Amino acid sequence: MSHNNFILNLLNLKDPNITFNDNYYSEEIINNVKSKVFYATLTYMP
């Protein structure tokens, strides 16, 4: 299973137009809260 499919399943995302980049994850402090941040691209073209 590719990392893209694994993360889609983990986050329960159903949209096939979401793809995750090679550097798809980081931990950051946002408003004094340690957060997990996922980076993705939406490829849908209307």
C-alpha cells in the first residue's frame, strides 16, 4: 500500500482527487498546541 492510500485510509478521506506529496507530514506548534500537519494537493479541475 502506498503512503498516499495509507494516509487517505488513516484520515478517512474518500476524495480520489487528494494526493499527498513526499514530504506529507510534520509536527508543528500551533497556538501553543503540538499538532500533526499533513500536506496534500487537491487535483480536481472543474
